[in-house]
Amino acid sequence: MVIQDGVPSGSSYEGQGGMFAIDVAGVLSLRHLADQPYRPDEPLLEALQGWPMLVKPGSVLAYINPADSERARRSVIALDQAGRVLLIIAPTSDFTLQGLAQWLLMSDLAISSALNLDGGSSSGFCLNTPAYRERIDAFCAVAAGAAGGAALS
């Protein structure tokens, strides 16, 4: 599910996954939907859901799956203990989901909560701000403008 300009689109995860949200007061949150389900009456301005939640709020390991063996490029949205938003991409295919969750907790990033966004060969990352530019291309060709993205020039 996505919420853009206060308008929801799609269906919410129930009992699983996570949600990064910005409410109408500008307050950021990243929560485990099993612990705090989405409510349609919430005053959210923007939101994005994904699966699985890797780290629950309070730096608690959320994804435990001993059978997890699929390694892939991964992308994550996280909040650190200071409340900063972190966008993280593993530029190689070294991580399982459980391995990534464990690495996030053991890293020096002071992760409070983290949500898996995407994984696999089509995952890429593009950031273009006045202060910083970064581009990590997908391993395979992705159509220009796919998923609403724009080219970095």
C-alpha cells in the first residue's frame, strides 16, 4: 500500500510487513504492522509499506528465518536512534534477508527500525539533490521511467 498526498492506494499488509509514514504534522514513523496495524482513519500524508520488517522499533530483530538462503541485492529504509531517515542499498548480492537484518543491528548505524523495500537484479538507487548525487544501477536493464522513476542527468 502507498499513501500519496493523503490518498491511499492498494491494500494494507495485515499481521506482517512494515510501514514508513509521515503524518499531517510532519512526524516520521517506521513501524511493524503486526504490532501497530494501519488504520484507515490515521491522518497520514505519505506512507509506503513493504515486507519484511527487518528491525522493529527499539532495535529488536524482526526477521528470523533459519531457512532463508536467497542472497540478493537489497534496499532498505530505516530510522536511526537519532530519528534520521536512512536509505540503504547493498550494491552486491551478498545478503539474505535475515543476514541483512542481523548486519543492520550489528553495524555502527545505530538502527532503531528498518524495513526491506526491494531486492533482486532490478534493484537500483538514484539520489539527486543539490548537496549530493549517487547512482547505483540495476544489474539488469529496467525500462526508463519504470515505477515512476526519472533518469538522473
